[in-house]
Amino acid sequence: MNERARPENLATLENSPFFMPFSMNRAFKKAPRLLARAEGMYYYTPDGRKVLDGTSGLWCVNAGHCRKPIVEAVQKAVATLDYAPPFQMGHPAAFEFAERLAPLLPKGVNRIFFTNSGSESVDTALKLAIAYHRQRGEGQRVRLIGREKGYHGVNFGGTAVGGIVGNRKIFGALVAGVDHMRHTHDPAKNAFSRGQPAHGGELAEDLERLCQLHDPSTIAAVIVEPVACSAGVYVPPVGYLQKLREICDRHGILLIFDEVINAWGRLGKPFAADYFGVMPDLITTAKGITNGTVPMGAVFMKESLYEAFMTGPENAIEMPHGYTYSGHPIACAAGLGTLKVYEDEGLLTRVGELAKYWEDGAHSLKDCPNVIDIRNLGLIAAIEIAPRPGAAGARGLETHIKAFEKGTYMRVTADTIALAPPLIIQKTEIDQLFATVREVLKTVA
Ligand code: PXG
Ligand code: PLP
């Protein structure tokens, strides 16, 4: 590693006390990949190498890096009001941000609860769902339904409804009363689908089966990512989300869309709910809400959910839940700056113009070595490569490292490359991104 890439007072990162999240700590510290600076579509390494950002950091930097209106809003906020307690007190930016967000939300979803991450948004939404039913005299609705391959963050609730085995297995019994629908991934029928796969809409009937197993009156909520991203990009089959909505309506079950990644223009609409024309009762989000600049998340909900809590004496706290940093002033400032960029540059709908070009580029990789599936929607694409026999994930990791060496950052989950660049990407950069993937795949045996 280049000398300048190391923190000045350390000869090596090998014994660093930093316990890195979701990382191969020992391998990384022996051969670190460090980022020192960023601007627009690019990261720069400590030794000054330019790296195209193929996955918007971790799917969050939708407007591109270090955008001036966001940077300036944060600088001003931190020098004005560093912190304000959010319980029984307030500050103007939180109310202003909520006011500015409300008109952007899917129709009928208009109340906003602030958190600090996607994981907190998910656990907040699950708690809200259970409490909502209790408020209305249906305290027996306590079960939560997730789906295999779902990712809903890493807190206890989100891990429990999540469906990624590796994220669940070492953490004990998680949360009681959770069940899962099957995932919708069916490569035998749907491999190389462009956009929504044709087969699998009927898998939503799994929800009906779980209703019959547990009795629908015991189920509080169902949570799904409209497009499941983290576990490898699984686009919902045609008709699937509509069917989930119908079943939830039939049985009085709340439908939660986890739009931590799907929201903020990723599909060419502000929210996936808009894109699919299916209205959930709650939406969880984070990431692009502040362009990744300052940690923040939010839960958006229908008026009826909010109203269910606004009962009882006015001198009592309506909902005993919240975080020290809910609606943090600096996060709200970052959010306001982010919305300005999104609106000034039309970024929440720009993907509509790029999606076809993106899809063609992604599917042009079909003839590359070991490619077994390509999936896409909006400005998201997954290129799945066959696992090396007896070494799942090895090809994926090698692809990730070689791409970084060639000046492209892209996220790899096991043997699936997940691409989701900032929404400001130009066609030439789309070409560059897929050309690098092609070049790298040629060298990964
Ligand atoms: N729900 C969904 C749908 C997510 O994608 C979370 C919840 C949790 O958000 P926080 O802010 O607590 O991380 C996420 C986060 C990846 C990757 O590489 C994806 C996420 C996080 C880290 C890596 O796919 N998604
Ligand atoms: N643990 C302790 C001991 C606390 O005092 C608090 C908050 O006051 C928390 C956890 C929760 O922290 P946060 O509000 O940042 O989620």
C-alpha cells in the first residue's frame, strides 16, 4: 500500500483497534482500500487515484459527492445550532424539513417520524405497526411477516424480519412472532429478464397461506423491499406487489415498503410506491434522504396511523419512542440541501430518461465469462457470476478488488455485482462503468 494512504501516526493498519462493520477485518487491514476525498461521480484515493463510484457509496449518494448546496447547508447548521433535544422541545429545521418532504410523498402518506438510519426506521415502523393495532383495540395483532432474502437493517426487529441467513444465524432467537414468505428469485424461469420478471407474481399468495396458518387476526404487518437490493437485487415479478396489497387489505394487515434504497429517484420516481403504483401504509427510508452526508432516516405513514395515536389526554406523550438524534439539526440541514439539489436538477425523475440506456448497457455483459444472470430496474443492475466450485464469493471478491484497482468502486454481495451509481451519471460514464466490469470479468477465472 502507498505510504500516504496510511494515517500518519500508524505504520500499518494491521493492528488497528477499529472493528470494521460487515467487513473482512483481517484481510482488509493487510491490504486496505481507502478513500480520501470525493467529488461528483468520483472518489479519490489517498494517493490521488480517481475512482468512479458505481454504487453511490452504499446506495446513498444519489446526487453525487460533496455537492455544494448540501455542504454549505451543513456547514452553516453546525455553526448555528449544534444540537437540540428532540423530546418535548423542537427546532425550526425539523419542522421545515417535514414540511418540505410532505408534498413529495406518495399520495395519502403524509406524516413523518425521523430516525438516524434505515435500521432504526425499520424497527420504528415495526413498533408503530404493533402499537397502532393496539391503539385501535386489536392488541392481538402482534405477528410480523418478512420475506426470504429481505434486508431490513441490523437491529433486532429488522434482523428478525430479514431473510438473509448469514445475517441471522449467529444472533440467537431474535424477535418472537415473526414468519417469512418465500423469496421471488427464480432464475430457471426469469434469468436475464429485463426489468420486472414475468414469472412469480403468484408467490404473493404465500402471504395468504401464512394468514391461514396463523389466522390473519394475529398479523400486524408485512414488510418488503419493493426491489430487494442488498441480497443481490431481486426485482418484484409482474403483479406481485399489487397482490400483496390486496391480501393485506382483505385482512386488515399493514403493508410496509422498505424504501431505504428504492426511494429518492432510484427508479425514476421519488418513491418505489409511485413507480409501482402500489400504496403501502408505511414507508421506511434513510440513505438518500440526506444524500448520505449526515446519518438520517425516516418513517412515512398514512394519516390514519398518526391519528390512531392522537387520542387520550393532550398532556400525555402519545408514542413512547424516539432517538436522542431524531431530527438532528445538522441532518435536517443536510436533508434540506439535498432536496434542493434533487429538485433543481430534476434528479427524482431523471432515471426515467436513463433507464433504457442503463438496461441495454447492463445486458450487454451477457456474453462475459461466468455471467449466469443479469437483473435490472431503474438505475440498478445486478450481474451475477457463477460461484467458483467450493468457494462461493471468491470470484465476487476478486472482481471487486480488480475493479477498484482499475478505478471503479462497485459493491459485490457474494458473487453478485450490484451497480447503482449516483443519479447524475452521464452516458459516457455508464459506458465506462460497464466497460470496466467487462474488462475485469475477462480476467477473473
Ligand atoms: N432496509 C433496507 C432495504 C436497506 O437497504 C437498511 C434497511 C438498513 O439501513 P442502515 O442505514 O441501518 O444501514 C438498508 C441498508 C449493500 C448494503 O451493500 C445495503 C445496505 C446497507 C449496507 C450495505 O447492499 N442497506
Ligand atoms: N442507552 C442509554 C443508557 C441511553 O441513555 C440512551 C439514550 O438516552 C440510549 C441507550 C439510546 O440512545 P439513542 O437515543 O441515541 O438511540
